[in-house]
Amino acid sequence: MKIGQAKKRKRRMKAYSYIRFSTPQQAEGDSLRRQLKLSETYATKNNLEIDDSLRITDLGKSAYKEKHLSEGALGDFLKLVEAGEVERGSFLLVESLDRLSRAAVPKALRLFLNLLEHGIKIVTLGDERCYSEQSVSKDMTEMIISIAIMSRAHEESQRKAQRVAAAWSEKRNQIGEEKLSRNCPRWLRLNEDRKSFEIIPERAKIVKEIFDLTLQGMGRQAIANRLNAREEPSWNKPRKLKAGWHPSYIHIILNTPAVIGRFQPHCNGEDGERTPVGEEIVDYFPAIIDEASYYSVQAKRQPRGRYGSSERVNNLFTNLIFDSETGEPVRYEIYRNSKGNDWSVLRSDAARLNPGTKYTGWSYHHFEAAFLKFIGDLDWARVTGQTKNSFIQEKQAEQTVLQGKIDELDERIDKLADAISTTEEPPAALIKKVATMEADKTSMETKLAEVTKSIRKLERDEQQLRQNQDKLRHLIAQNRGSTNYDVRVRLREEIRRKVKKIIIRPEKTGNGKRPSFMVIFVNGTSTWVSVSPVLRGKNAAEQNRNPDAQVISFNAPSEGVNPTKHHPDIERNPEGE
């Protein structure tokens, strides 16, 4: 072998083959093979070494929306070029310039020139034209050709996007006659006529079970665990996760309006993000969940981890109890004494926020037993027997006033509109006055909608108090001496349906004083309850699990209950003695 030939082989420049197509479906065709073949043929013909260590492949990345730059391989390659990690004089092989970009000419040209300025030679394999910084500087024809190609590529993509958008727009216009696509929730399938969806019974049954368990108070993780434990086949196989039921998919099912038949059409915006188009379509899908259940789940939706994923329900009052002295939330805590025995306490969060300050806690088991005795024996007529919930009365009065003012404004606007229409040159003051009235009306309508929504919620809360009182008593009976997870989950949820807040006034163990708590129900009615003291010594544990709980006072519904102001004299005899 001659020395000159050896040197020539060592100096072979590197070439990088860039392959891109817009849709993943093109990978199934001939596009990938064709582009690879063109690169190999050109490299062999021009004594170039294709560097396979850096694969620049964007399969299913759009050059029109520049996804290949923002989140694709070409963007990574460009960063390496700018960092000097790709040798100057290297070749970038592309089928045509439109593989590099289909963006508007200014953006496409910046990418093109940026590569050239960093010493990269761009070869278009379709016509074997090689662009370099020197060639475009010497011959303006090359620059003009490149700009013309970029412009044509962008216009083609733009026309295609417009055609696709128009086609989808027409589909949306015909949505009552034919469904947009086969895409639908996994408990449905599109019928052959494309005009309706069919429910898959065994999957719809699972969705209903998920809603039922959620309404009973079970968390997403616990539901997923239950379905996986009985090896229920999953329909969703998310990327990076093993098959099976996951809390994230339970969350999707619980929050999609598709379960009540609703569908929101979307389109891809200029930035490539999906954006809603038009109004949500009612009855697009067959509903498998009743609206009452769906909206109940939305109303009670809590942040992730509210109840945790434990298979035990230690605390029936999570996020419900507050300290009367500080107003801070009350936490459930477990301690272990010197003998190794665990005991649970309700303690004000002020103890954590103010280290070193002593705050009296309340034995959890003593409090739970007292609360369940109180609510199980409660005369619910005293809670729901008000002639009318004053909250609702106030809101309904506000609703009436707002509606009356809106009606008055409508009449005044109509009169002014008539006056303006009969005047050749209407005074600017009149036009300004109408505009002001229209703004006032819009503001009032917004407020009216909020008040109406508030009334509906108050009415639902009132109805919940009147319903299923026997169910609550039955769950309390089942709970006695039991740690059954399902029973305690349902009991916890029934308490939350009826109780808005609990405010406690603990007493030190063994001092003989009666602790007390205030219960504020969801309709605003509140009551103070006096409890027998927490005992110490022999047989105290058993006695503390069976305290007495006696109602001291009831207060009619009122907003912003002040526990200190409304607290009665605990030392006096409880009501009824």
C-alpha cells in the first residue's frame, strides 16, 4: 500500500446521515430504507466515512412545527455542532432541504446558515448538491435556490395543515351524523356505521366500581391495589410502567367527563399544543355513570395522598379537626411509651409550629368513641329541622335582588338602544352609557351564576344531611371492635358527607375535667358536646373506649362560627340532666 493512499484514507471526512419524517406511520413504509440507502451511496461515491456513533434520526417529528429541533435528534446535533464537538468540514447528508426544516423562511434560513457558519457542509442527496459557507458566499445562485426550496417546503406544509384543519372542521360540523374518529374511552368501541359507540359491558362495570369505591372514600392507590390483587386485566399500558392498574389511570377515569357522555373537540395550535375547539358536546359518548355520582366525585376531589395508600384506616377525621385555642389543624400522632406500647393522640399542629410550648392532646380512641356515640345517638331532626337554612335564605334573597337588577338594566338598555337607532348622529354620551350598562350587566350575571351555584351546593349539603342516617348508624355498629378496612372507609366518608368541621377542647388526662368538642354540620348547624373525662390507672383503657357524650347546646346555621364565643359553660350540667 502506498504512503499517499494511507494518508488519504486517514483524512476521510466524517459524514452524518440525518433522517426525518413527520408521522410514525411512515416508518412502516419505504421512507427510512430509501433515505439510508441514499446516504450510503453518496458516502461511498465521495470517499466519506459515515459516523454511526451519532445517530441523527427523527421518526415522527414535524419540521413544520420544529419538534425535531425542540425535542428531537437534530436539535441535539445542533448543540454538539455549536459546542465544537463535531469536526469542522464534516458533512450532513439529508434527502432534501425540507428534511431540515419546513418552517417559515426566516427560521429555516437561520438553521441553514448556522450549520454552514460552524463548518458543516450540507448535502442534499436528491440532487447531490453540496452547500458550504464558501459556496454560498461565492455564488448567490446557491443561496437563492436554497431559499426557494425552503419557501416551497413551508408553503406545502402550510397548505397541508390548512387542508387537514378544514377537513377536521367539516368533521366537527357533521359530528351529529358521524363520529370524528375511532378514538374513544377504553370502555367503548366505535360501531361499524361510525355513527355510534358501543359499551363494553365488562369494562363499564369496572368504571362503575371505581366510582362506587371512590364515593365510599377509598383512595386511588387502594383501588388500584384491589384491582391488581384480584388480577383484573388492565386496558391501559402506559409507557415506562408495567402492565396493571395504576393510580394515575384511576385518576383519569374519575375525572374525564366522557363517563357522563361528554366530549371536548380539540385541534393542534400553531405551537403544536392541543387546544379546545368550540363547546363541549353533550351525549357524544354513551354515559355509563350518572351525573350525581360524577359531580359528587369532582366535589370531593382531594390532593394526592389525602388518605395515603395504607390498608388501615387509623383516623376517621383526617383534615376535619381543629384546635379551639389556636385554630390550627389537629394531627393524628402515634407515640410509644417506655414499655413499648403504642398510643395514639390528637394534638394541635401548634405544637409542631411552636416547639417547647405545651399543648394538651386528646386520646384518639377516647375521642373517636365519644364522637361515634354522639353522632349515633343524635336526634337528626335538631340538625335538619330548622324552618329554613338561613344560608340558603340569604343566598336566595341575593339571587332575587341580582335578577331584578339585571331585568331593570335590560329594560334601560333596550330603551337607550331604541333612542340611538332613531337618531342620525347618536350622542357619544348615550353610547358610552349603554357600554357602561352592558359591563354592569355582565358583572351582575357573573355574580348571579356564582350565587346560583352556591345555592345548589347548599341544597345538596342539606339533602345529604337528611339522607342515609340509618346507614351511618349501621356503619357505627359494624365498626365496634372492628378494624375492617372497607367498613372504616365507608364510615369515614359518611362522616365527611355530614360534618364540615370539628373543633376540640381537650383536658389533661386524669384531671377529672370534661373535655368537649363542637361539630359544625355541612348546613351550618353547630352543636357543643361534653364528654366524660379521660381516665388513668387500672381499667382506664376499657373505660376510655366507652365514654359518655352529651349535647350541651345547638346553634342555628350561621356563617363563621366562633368556637370561643359560642362555647357554653362546660362545668354546668349538660342539657337534659
